[in-house]
Amino acid sequence: MDELMDMITKDESPSGISDAIKDALYARSADKINDHKNSVANALFSSPEDEEQLQKDVEGYADTIAGLGKEEEGEEEEIESEPEGEE
């Protein structure tokens, strides 16, 4: 920042001052982005704890679809061998 003040007081070229300001802003924004990069990545791509819960949910849904979940709970579904009304 001192460089920028020196450039302004010494009447350096406006394009040089503009470039110095841009460089400083890009450096600051890059630092802020790096500070938040891990938290955003974890939020978007989930953490290992979330993966374990997801795996349990998927296994539970797969069992339910296959009919295994109901048998374990004692809620067996009756399967008819013939459609109703036909004998």
C-alpha cells in the first residue's frame, strides 16, 4: 500500500497507478477466496460424515425397495397368486 501512496505523490503515470491498484485488489481477493475455499468445498461436496449417513440411507432404501425392510419389522405384505375377480 505504501508503494501506491508513493506512486500517487510522485505523479507516476495513471496507468501505472491503476495497475498497482488492480494488483492489490486481486491479491486481497485471492487471499479471501483461499480462506473460504475449504468450507465451500465441504458444503458442496459433503464431508465424510455425510457420506456415511448417505450410504446408510441408500442401503435402507434399497432394502425397502427389495422388500427386506418390511420383513424385518414384521409387516409382511401378502402376495396374491391370482388377480381379484378371476377364479
